[in-house]
Amino acid sequence: MKIDEIFNVYQENIMPTYNKVPLIFVKGKGSKLWDIRGKLYLDFFPGWGAGNVGHCHPKVMQGVRDQIGKLIFVPNNYYHPFQAKLAKELIYQSFPGKVFFCNSGAEANEAAIKLARKFGALTNRFEIITFTNAFHGRTLATLAATGQKKYQQGFEPLPEGFCQVKFNDLAAVKAAINSKTVGIMLELIQGEGGINVADKDFVLALRKICDEKKLLLMIDEVQTGIGRTGKMFAYQHYGVIPDLITLAKSLGGGLPIGTLIVKKELGDTLSFGMHASTFGGGVVICRAALGVFKAIEQEKLLKNSQKMGEYILAKLQLWSKTFPIIKEIRGLGLMLGIELSIAGKPIVEKCLARGLLINCTHENVLRLMPALNISKNEIDKALSILEQVLKECGV
């Protein structure tokens, strides 16, 4: 199809649910993307964090290519070895428990919400405390859990059973707990919320409260999981073990997957017929996810994520002394945010014109989330572009 024809088909035949940039990408490798005209881009925001090992990583592609010629689909009322291998790997990397497979972060969070309600059913507890500026998905239940009104408007009435309180505010959490409360659900770094990082003391206190009141500590690792913060999971920075975590995005190496991991004692809460996902944990997807874990281990990508994250952070902190428009630098590992005193959209657009892909959330927070295998040379190129743009936009 010709370029104009592609744009026209989108306009005529595809729902306008995304704010699209007029770019057509046709090839990717690592942190590089090429558009249909052959222009090269450096990707510092691969798929909202879905590309943790970069585009078309050889270990991911090897598993997919091997599987695609043998068997593509197996219903979940049968067994297959790669789902078993992936479940075993997930438990090995996290904590003793059981896994539910699905296709996305929203699905994983839906499963977590259903499990929490089933857990609390005998004592008539169903309410989950979530936080302002949180983002948990776009289904009705996960939208109700999301602490941002702009995503909820027009979809009321939303499901009941969610109570939003201020992030990092322990007193607000304590005040919100009542006889109906069954769990506390949070992201340890709020991505869509502006790269807001949970305080360690706050998280430790939440774990203590959940233990004392028999509540579930539910951690959404959809964006922070699989090495993004320099550890396999963000909760490992905090010295706590959650009752459950949800994963998606980067686990599939660019292919759709979601998982719910729960502690062993919760593993049979959802039993036969209570929940399902037709394509969850499919053979091709599991091969891709196993390739992700191979890449992380064999290429020491957790160490690289930590090292390169510290390198970028040091550069950005220097900038904060030079550019008056920078209000604050936040983040952990390779999940970093630059809060500005001006709108971020023009900066994103100018970077795009120079061949750098970044993101802006909350109107004025630039997000940098490069792949875990990003090189120092690629970082220097990206930051050089961003620095020049900030100089042009600075006041």
C-alpha cells in the first residue's frame, strides 16, 4: 500500500482511539526503528515499555520462528511444555506461588481484582484501595481502579468497590480502611501518572498494615516488571513480598501477554470455571517470553539497566541545574521522568523530527524508557538530541 492509502484506510476504517503520529514503521532492530521512507529513529520509549529487550531480539525471534512452524494454538484445557517452563521461570524469579496467564496488563489486573473479591467473599469484603494518578487499565473495573478522572469520564457508572487516596500518604490509607476493605493496589512507580516513585517507608508500612488486617498487597508491575527498574521486579527494591503482582508489556518481547502471580496460599482461590483467557499463555507467546528471560540472563541486562539508568540520571540531574524549565527528575533504573514547567508536547515533536522517540505524560513530564540493552553510545546520541531541543525550548 502507498503511504497516503495507509493513512486514508486508518481514517475510514479504524476507530480513532489513539492520538496517532503520522509515521509508518516497517523495520526495527534493538533500539533502532526505520520508517517507510527509510529514515532511522532511536527509540527511547519502545511500546510504553513493551520492548524491554529492544525490537526483534534474536533470542525472542528464535523461539517464535521455531514454534510458528510447529504449532500456533493450544486451548487451555490441554497442556503444553512452554507454558509450564514459563510458569516455573516466573515463580523462580519472583516468589513461591501460582500463575494465571492472559493477554494484557488490563486483563492481568482484572484477574487480580476478581481474585481479591473471591478472597474476601466469605467475610463480605470487596473494596480495594488505589491511588490518585494510578493507571491500571481501560476495562471498566481497571478504569474504576485508575486514579485519573480524565480516563473515566463518559464511562460512568463505573463498578463500585474502589477507593482512591493520595499516593505516598499513609494517613490517608489508614483513614480509608474499613470493614469492607480487602486489598491495597498500587504501582511502585506510577508511569502514566508522571513517574511518581513510591517511598520505601510507605511501602513497608503498607505491607505491615496488610499483614495486621489480613488485606492483600497487590502490586501492579505491568510497566515496572521484567528488569525495567534495574531489578527483575520493582518490589525487590523495597524489601517486601507482595501477595500478588501483575505483569504484561515487556514480558512478551513485543508480543501480547499478561500474567497474575499470587502467593502459594492464594493459588487455588480462583478454581475451575471462575476465570479464563482463551489465548492466555499461548505456545508462541510463551516461547517469546522465555527468550526474554534468556536475553536478560545471558546478556546481564539487569546490571546494564541499573548502570545505564544511573548514567542517564546523572546527566539529567546536571541538566536540572542548567535548564530552568526542569522542575524535577524522578525514576529508577531505566524508567525516568523529567518534570517541566512548560508543556512537553512541543519537545516530544522536536525530538521526533530529529529522529528520537520519547513520550510525554501528564502534559509536562517527559518519559525516557529505553530498552534494557541500550548502549552508552546510543544514550549519548539521544541525550544530545534532547539537550539541543531543551535549549531551543528553554525560557
